[in-house]
Amino acid sequence: MICISVSPESRTLAKVDLLNAAARCDLVELGLDKLLKEPNVAEMMEDIPKPILLSCRNKEQGGAWEGTEQERITLLRQAIVSGPAYIELDLETAKSIPRFGKTKRVISYTSLDRPLTTNIEAIFEQAKKVNADVVKFTWPTPTLEAAWPLLSAVSKKRDIPVVGLGLGRAGLTFSLLGRKYGSPWIYAALEKGMEAFENQATVFELDETYGWRTINAQTRLLAVCGLGLAEAATVRAMNKLFDKISLNMRCLPVATEKFDKFKQMLDALKINVLVASGNAAEQMLPLAEKMEEVTQMSQHGDLMLKQNEVWTAYNSLWRSAVKALEAALGKGSSDARPLDRRNIMVIGSGGLAKSMIFGIAKRKGLVSVTSSNDKEAQALAVQMGVRFVPYANLYNTLSDVVVFADPDMQLGGKKEEFNPGYLRASMMAIDVTTMPGVSPAMKEARERGAKTVDPVDVYAEQLATQFKSATGQDLPAADFRKELTTVPE
């Protein structure tokens, strides 16, 4: 089941919010925290076609109640008489409110400042003593590690079910895992602006991007490292293509800060594929026990596969970017090697730049490299056997293609910034730093009439490669491009 939480500030809005939420979920939580005047709970609940869970949390529990504690307890006592399906009570409050009628008791424990790693069983036993029908744990889940004890509490077989609420964006990770591992329900916001906590997923996101309704105990998971917009686009596209080939597989967004237990967690979840983009493709490398040559050289690994109990890192970016670049350069031409002998300027000195230099050099492009950090760019040029151009000399250097490969590059006229005046209509530009989004540099290139490689084309090629590695299914990049450019209704 899915539970949508609404916390209206007026009785009139409460009815509208409850009806809207009921149309999208299985259980509606009505928070009484923000209702300034004494609410008529029975009237608000009337004609709502889904079960209602009532709550009234003070600020220590993450709520917004500003009255006295005695007033809050009195409100909960009056509310339970209205006959909701569930009422949420913290441990202390539950001691002063007896069971009433058929209403089931959700006994909650909340830790707002840190994840709970000990005393979970002791708290569970205390909840049983105050007649819990369901036990609820809430705490911050910034990473998979923080969510792990919460998942353990939910998935353990007990005589009383446990639900969890992970605070923060990685609460999404917990919710999807909770669905797979038997949580009675998971939480979602009705829409943007109505989140119970910052970055809570909406029910629309859970449906359209994460496909939560189809997740079950048999669903295989593919880990996507990161919780940003690019990662959400990856998840949405891959999940749609999993559906296309009728594969019971779903993407799981993950975030981690340590790697000492990360592998064990992936093993426990039976995850053997991880994809990453941007900086995450470099941050994830500690997971790898082996690396292919280009990954070792570039220190950029956007695809991790566990094969024969060993995690191996691969770099799919250079192939995808070079393929898209050659397609753009060769459009309307029969030239099979459109990069051959062209002057290519790569701007950057990190893993992305190394990846692009490697790929373009393999296709016989004449590569030059520059960066706002001349020392790093010169060292990279020596390492890769290409031409070094001091940053100050960039504007006197002609290029056929400009490759933006520095995620930290800033536009402007200062010495350490990139001046867009360098861009010409005769140039081709490609940016591998913000895929599938369009960077400020690419916007400038388009406005100045330069030809550009659509970042979506590069990303679609990369997803197609990663998808094949994960599933063995070879789908055209056009399928992924369609999903990346389809705006959910």
C-alpha cells in the first residue's frame, strides 16, 4: 500500500486534500498538527473512500504542533472517537490513550537528528506493551547505510508489522526497498509543495519514474548511484524499457559515503549492476576490484558489473560520446571516420577529459587539451601524448570541435573562466558534463550558431550500452532517447 500524508491548515482545505489524496493512494494520513481551530474530525473524514490514519505530531517528532502537550493529547483522544482506521501515537502518548473501538494503533518512534542503530528491539517491545497494531520508526536516511537498519526493522518477520519513514532524499531508496521487502505501506507526498519533509517523493514520482507498484519480492534491482535529476532521468528511461521487454527489474537510486559495508549491502540486495554519471562515476571507483584499461587510466567508471564474485569497472562514456559526435559530424556524408584529422580541443583535465581524449585519439582525431589549471592540463597532455595549449592561448587556437569536459568550468571574461566568444559558427561543440541536461556552455554555442551534439543523444547511447550490460538485451539508443525526451503528464 501507499500512504499519502496531508497536513491542511483549514477544515475546508482538509476535505479537498483528503479527496485528492484518496484518489491516488490506499491509505490517507490526516495530520492535525496545523489546524489552529479545534477540528471536527468526523466531518472531515466523512465520505472519504479510503482508510484514514490520524496523527498530531509535536516538533520533537517532526510535526508542527504549537499548542501544549496536554492539548495535543486531548485532541488525539477526541479524534479517535471519530473512528479512523488508524491513529498514530508516540510511546509516551500511547500510555495515556487507551485502545478505542476498531481503530488500530500505530505506535511511533522518531529520531530527527540521527539514524537509530541500537535499541530497535527494545523500542519494539515497548510498543507492544502499549497495544501496538503497527510499529513505526522514523529517522534521517541520507545514505543507504543510514537506511539499512530501517530496512532490517521492516523486513524482519514479526508478530506485529513495522513501517518506516526515511527522512531526506534517500528516503526514496528505503521506500522502494520497503515495497520489495514487505513493508505494510510506504509514504509519499500528494504533490510538490505538500511534502511531509524536504525532498519527499510524490506519488506521481513513485508511479511515473520509479514504478513502485510493480515492485515485488522477485524484482531484480539495478543500482543507480545518485539522487539528482540526471539519475532520475536514468531511472525513468530504464524502467520504461524494462517494461517494454517484460522484465521484472527496477532501478534503485542509492547514495553512499563509505564503502566498508556498501558491497555487503549490494550483495544482500542481490544487486550485481551499478551505473553512475558525472562525479559519481569517479566516486564509485572504490567499489571496483578490477578496472578495464581506459577506466584505470581515466579514473572514471560509469558502469560496475559483478562477475564471478568480482566487481569490475567499465567506462562506457567515451564510446557513447564518440559515437554521437561522429554521427553529428558525418550527417549527410559517407565518411566512415569523420573525426580523422580534425582538430579537437578538449577543455578539462579530469576523468571526463581523459575519457574523451582516449576515445577521440582512437578515432584519429588531432587532440589538443587545455584547462584553467595549466599544470594539470600539461601533465594530462604528456600522459596521453597529445598537444597542450595554455589556457591563455586558447583564444588564438583554431578548432573544428570543442569538447567541454570540465564540470567546474565557469563562463565569463576572467582569466580562469571560459569566454564564450571563442565559439564560432564553423565549430562543432559537445558537452559531457551535464547530460542529459544542456549546460550554459552549450546554450552559448547554440546561440552563437555553432553546431552541437545534443547531450540527450550522448546519454541515450550510454544508457543503451549500460542496459545491454545489465540485461543482455540490445535496444536501440532511439528508444532511450524517446523516454529521455518524453515529459511525464
